[in-house]
Amino acid sequence: MSNLAVLPIILPLVAAIVLIFFNSKVNVSRTLTKVFSLIGLGLSGYIVWEVLKNGTIILETGDWVAPYGIVLVMDSLAAVLVMTTNIIAVACAFYAPSAGLGEKENYYFYPFFFFLITGVSGAFITGDLFNLFVFFEVLLMASYALIVLGGDKVQLRESLKYLLINLFSSMLFVTAVAFVYGAVGTVNMAQIAQRVQEADQQGILTTVGILLFFVFATKAALFPLYYWLPKSYVVPNPVISALFGALLTKVGIYSIFRVFTLIFVHRVDLTHEVFIWFAGLSMVFGIIGALSTSNIKLIIAYNIIPAIGFILLGIGVMNETAISGSVYYLVHDMIIKSALFLLVGVIAYVAGTSDLKKMGGLIHTYPLLGWLLFIAAFVLAGIPPFSGFIGKLLLLQGAFEGEHIIIILIGLLTSLLILYSVAKIFIHAFWGDKDAMGPIEKKSTKGMVAPIVFLLALSVIMGVGAEYFYPIADSIAAYLMDPQIYIDSVLKE
């Protein structure tokens, strides 16, 4: 049973290797990608059921007992995030053949697609700080290849910025890992958590904690380290943007989740108060960016930043209600962001432009796209009864319990502006003057709409069926609030 923990890493890795050999056979690659992604979803669903029923799955690779060997920890948080990753992979796998990739499919798109899923899944599952760095590099190397796929001039310009900032943060990451090992003599996260409480070098450990937060904040695109993200995420094909927007920043915020609820919990009064202010500033500056552009892809990219702020808010407040809200909102945001990136990709395709000022009247030709965007705007903004509402309600309730009134007001105002930022796409592109675009030639959206409907349906179900999903988020929050449970399960004490 313990081998279940490694399968979400092995399966996409095998898929990537297999697809390398079928790279020139596009139809075969498409079919295999769909099959492998569906198998991954089924497997991850079974793992979630197993973990929720029987508890955390620990795999000590090579039979080396923790903390001496590499340990994979499939706890409830990791299992839920791995399943969400595979949900997004399925949607993108079915969307990709119709996404207008063209010759890019022959540039090893599908192998890199699965290498990305391998890195993301490994980052969620690993119980080792150094291997967290390793899996970060796996997913980043795949993302480097995907962002330049096709070699357009604008892609190369933005990829250079993306590459440099991630190389710099990775350098800081491995340096921080070295400092941790020097201070406590281990990179096993459970044993680090155990030894940090006993270590004499609290000054060094506090510095390392700040350094790790800086690294993860850069990868999560928190204020003020988000400047690299928006344009980097809109220059690739929409299916690649969906993968990036849904997964990459979420690995960064997950790392903050894991490290600052397990290891660096000895100065919560200092560190987590700072988190709240970073969360508020991320909300404010992210939504300002979304409101300042008429590029529909940039609007969605900028909306990643306030979402990360909301998730960080729960970690900063650090009570069970807020943490459950962060978990709920994290899963919700992964699904809705992928849906929105795919959706605006279709809109830009049928309109022939990403500029709102050049759109209008699409509702007459593409009514289904318009109403899908309308629903997506309400889901993203957190309007009841959708999934965003449940997550934000828990976050703001937790903030109220912690008497953080200012951040509550910032959160409410940001939510209204998020709704407006996406609603203006609907207003201008669909309700706008249809003569602004001239004669509209109806283009086929076959194969593009179904994955979007699938993701939006899940978002709606997470809201309407919150009574079934909230207990899972609440149990994860209770688990995260007691680091000793993780330590005991890994070290078997």
C-alpha cells in the first residue's frame, strides 16, 4: 500500500518517456495523453479515498528508514492537491488538440506536459526539503521548454525574464537548504521540525525561514515579487497558460503552507503577522494590475496574484477556520484559473484579438462562451453559492476570529473588484457593439468548450455541495494545526 505514494510521480514520468518515442505521430500522442491523464485522475482519486479512510501513506524509498532515506509523504493535503493537479491535466489534455498548437505539438509538447505534472506532483508529495528543490527544478525545466515552444520573439523575451528570476530564486533555495542542514543536520522535513524546537541557533534558523519565504514568495508571485508573472503567463498557447496559472504558483504557496505550518512555527506572532500584510498588498496590487489592462489574457494572469494573497491570508491568521479556508480556496483557485485561461484562449481565438477595445457583440455568435464567462466571473469573485464563496467565507471568518478587521475590508473590496475585472470582459466582448469588430466569421470551437464546462461544473459542485467537501478541508486544517501528527507519522514515534 505504501507504493501508492510514488505512483503519481511514476505514471506521468513513464507517460513522458513513452510519448518521446511517438513525438512525430501526433494523433497517437494525443490519444496516449488522454489515456494517461485519465489513468492519473483515477489513480489520484483512489489515493484520496485511501488516505481519507486509512490515514497518511508513507513510502521510505529503498527501505531506508526515515530520516536516513528519501521519504514520500502522501497525507491528506498532498493527496487532494495531487488529485486537483490531475483534474487540470485531464482538462488540458482534452483541450490541447483543438488549441491551435499546430507544429508546436511536434516540438515535444506532450512529453514536457507530463514532465511538468511529474514535478508538480513530486513537490506535493515529497517529505524531504532537498527533494522539494529537486522537484521544483523538474517542473521549472519543463516550464522553460513549454514557455518558448514555437520560438516567437515575444515568447523568447518573456521567457528570459522568467528563466532569470527562477534561476536566482532556485540558487537561494539550495543555499537555504544548505543552511538548514548545517544548523540541524538533516533535510527530512519531519526531523527538521523536531530539531528546530531544540536547536540553539535560533538566529540562523529565523534567517533561513525568511530566506525560504522569499524563495517561495517569488515562485508564488506574492507582492512585491510578482512582476515576472503576468506577461510570462500569457505569451504561450492558452493550454500552457492554463497549466502555468493553475499549478506553478500553487506549488510556491503550497511550500509556504508546508514549511510554515510544520517547521517554522516558533515565532508565529512575528512571521505570520507579516504574512497578513503581504497577503493584503498582494490583493491590492494584483487587482490594480487586472483593472489597468484591456488584454483579456493579462486580466486573468493578474488575478492570480490576489488569489495567492487570499491563500496566504489563511496561513497568516493561523487558526483552524482560516487554514481550512486557505485549503478550500487553493483547490478552488487551481480549478477556476485553469478554466478561465482556457476560456479567454477560446475568446481570443474567435475574436481574433486579445484586446477588449477591439471586441464586441460576441454573444450573438457565441452565446455559450458568454454565459460560461459570466458563471466563471461569479465563481472567481466568490459570489454564493459557488466554491470561491465558501473559501472566502472561511478565510474572512478566521480573520474575524483573529480580529484582523482591516484585512477583512481589503478582502471584501478586492472580491468586488475581481468580479468587475472579469465582468468587464463579458460586458465589452459579449454585450459590446457588434459593429466594433465588423463582420464576425463563426469559427469552430469543437473540442475546446467541453474541458471548460468540466472545470466550471466542478467549481459549481464544490460550492453547491460544500457540505461534502468542507469536512475534508476542515480535517486537513486540524491536521496542519498540529505538526506533531506529521512528525509522528513520518518518524514513527
